Amino acid sequence: MATARQIATKHMDAALAEAEQERLPAESIARVMLEKVLHIYKETRSIEDIAAELTSAAENLDPDTDYTFMRP
């Protein structure tokens, strides 16, 4: 049985490959995918919950910085 990550990765990789063939920037595909993700989230989650998840992701973008919940 496939995992959610495997399914999503397969489709994202296919979308990026198609975008490259069509000479569309990968960033455009990512932006549309994010819009789709937010639409799905809004079906079952509060705006505050979605904002908190996005904020947490944004605060942990730098791979050289410890996560905020980590102790030194």
C-alpha cells in the first residue's frame, strides 16, 4: 500500500516534469499546488490552525537553524 507521501510525490514530480516540457516555471506549479492544499485544509480546519501550521513551516525553513521546540 502506498503512503500519502509516495502518492503526493509521484503526482508532484509528474506535474513538474510536464511544466518543464511546457516551459512553465516550477514555482508556478508550486504556487498552484499550495492554493489547492489551502483549499483542502479550509474544508476541515480553522483559518487560525492553517495559519499556525504555515507560520511554523516558515519559521523552520532554514536547515541550519534548530527547530524552535528543540533545546540546545
